[in-house]
Amino acid sequence: MAATVVLKIGPIKARFEGSVQLCDLNPPFSYTIVGEGKGGVAGFAKGTADVILTEQADGGTLLQYNVKVDIGGKIAQLGSRLIDSTARKLSAQFFSKFVNSLEKSMSGLFGG
């Protein structure tokens, strides 16, 4: 999938053009999200999110993930603490929206 992300990290705001792929598919247990983006003079970002899905006794699903990011260019000069906190924030936003989308889809399927 192609992706465009406009992102502000500290004083730098950039538009990243890139791609996102699902890899290492092991349905319904796990998969890996691989993304790469180029932001011109701002730099580049590459990352992976290893996702594990575990069935719970109550019938729900526990979603766990581990994110790894590699960056370069001007954004790399901002410092690892700022980059790490931004990566955690973006990951949490993504998975929160992902869960909300699934809940809406499931409620539509089952008339809820």
C-alpha cells in the first residue's frame, strides 16, 4: 500500500511518501507491518511493527506489538528521546484507530 504522512516532530514538519506492507503473515496469530518513507531534506524513516494476536478466555483478542524504527536526515538530529516518544505516540494512535475500525466492522456484521 502507498502512504503519505504529514508529521511534525519537534521543530521539523515534513511530508513523507512511502509504502506499507504486511509480511510474515501467520493468521490468526501474528504478522509484521513494514513501512518506509522519504521526507526529502527532513530525512527518511523505516520501521517494523511485529504484531501478536492472542485469544482471550472472554472471547476477546489481545493485540500486542513491538515497534522498531530507523531514521536518518534532519529528523535524526532531534535526539532519540523525542523520536522514541513520537514513535510510541504514532504507534498507539495507529493501533487505537485500528481497533476502533475493527469494532465498527464487527458491529456492522452482527447488527450491533
